[in-house]
Amino acid sequence: MRLEIKEILVSGSSIIVRGEATGTPSGPFMGVEPAARPEKILDPEKLGGSVSVFIHVTLERQSEATLEVFENTVKALPEVMECYLMSGDADCMLRVVVRDTVALRDFILDKLTKTPGVANIRSSFALKQVKYKTALPLDQLWPDGSRRR
């Protein structure tokens, strides 16, 4: 695969490569269609490794104001790859990518615990990524070929 790199953005533990790709994907370019999108999915292991952590956050209250502050704060944190408002025990679940456990400690103590409205934080480390994909299973979601709008 040939990649003409136009820009590399590094923010915390996030690395985004923007450019034009041609040829067959290989190496850290996992399942990327050439020129299909400006951002490429990189394999963290080939970049020196990282730790994926799932963090369950309980808020002091689920008021609109508290949720808005939390969501806006989380959107600005580069370590947060995904954030979901949840049902069940925790109010929100984050998937965070950090370099190591020291970086996780710093993220939790310096950023997450200082977010207004956060009452409780529970973390779990991913030991192994068994499956990861970004494409939606369109045939399973809409087997008759119709798309919901």
C-alpha cells in the first residue's frame, strides 16, 4: 500500500493520519479501502502499543445541565474514543485509549475526577481485542433491503 501523507495529528494518545492511499492495505492500515476516507485506522500495537480502558461513570444526578457539562467535557478529551449514555448501573461508559497505566491514572485524576457532576468512576482494562469493526451490518439490520430514515 502506498500512502501519501498530507498531515499527521498527534493529540494525547490519538494519532490521525490524513492523506491519499493507493494499493492493497497492509501493516497498520487494518481493512482500509484506498482513498475511502481521509482518516486511516492505525494498529496501536504497530505504533508502540496502548491500553484500551472501559470506564463506567456515575453522575451525581442525571439533570440536563449535568449531562451537558459532562458530554461537552468528554468531547474535548482526546483520550476518549467513544462515550455512551447508558441504562443500568452506570450513567455513561467511555472507551479510553492511553499509553499505559500511569497515563490512565493521570487521565482519571487530572481530567475525569475534575469534571463537574462526576460521582463515581469504575475502570476495566481490555486484555485483548477479539473483534473490532466500523462497518455496519446493513444486511442484518435491514434484510429486505429497505433503509430506515
